Amino acid sequence: MIRLECFIEEKNVGNVMQRIAGLVKEPQWHPVVNVAKKPNGKLEQATNGDLVAMFDKWLQEKKIKGTNAAGARMFLESIGQPPGRASYLLQRAQAYGVIKKKPGGANKTAIYMVRKEKV
């Protein structure tokens, strides 16, 4: 037996899974997060791997100016993390200075404004 690991573009996953059906025992796939493609086609780490740094990069890419717990849950689900960590992520992001709590809101409807500085 041989173990094969490779990277596949998201758009090709279905095609690859159909072609290897019946040939591969127990196929497993995992989404790759925190990756950026260089112009030469090689893959590199997009951020330092810290959850807050990845959240900051996501906020900048999506051009989000304000977020709340629902936005944090959406980010966590997009990288395969449990959405229950949203409040922890918001607390850490606030401590690092990525976001700032908008004054006047109740905890239930807390809105966080995204700062322009990056982590």
C-alpha cells in the first residue's frame, strides 16, 4: 500500500473523488486554510497561522467594516473550526486591536468595528 497526499483546487474535488472511487480505500479530504498561491504556482503560508491573524486577513479581504458574533461564526466555519469559539475569537481579536467594540450596544447585539491596522 502507498499513501498519497496532494493539493487539489476546490473546483476539481468532485471530479477527482469520482475518478478514484473504487480504487482508494478510505479516502479522506481536509480543506486547506491559511494558504496563498505564489505567481509561480507554489503554495505558501498566508499568515503566521494565528487565528486572530487569519481573522484579520479575512476581514480585510472581504472588506468588512463591522462585524458581530454571527460574522465570527461564519469565518470559523469557513476554516473548519467550531462556530462555538466565536466569542473567544472576538475577545482575542479585541485584545490584539484588530476590532474595537462599538460603544452603546448591549452584549446580545454587540457590534465590533474593524480597525485599519493589521496584526
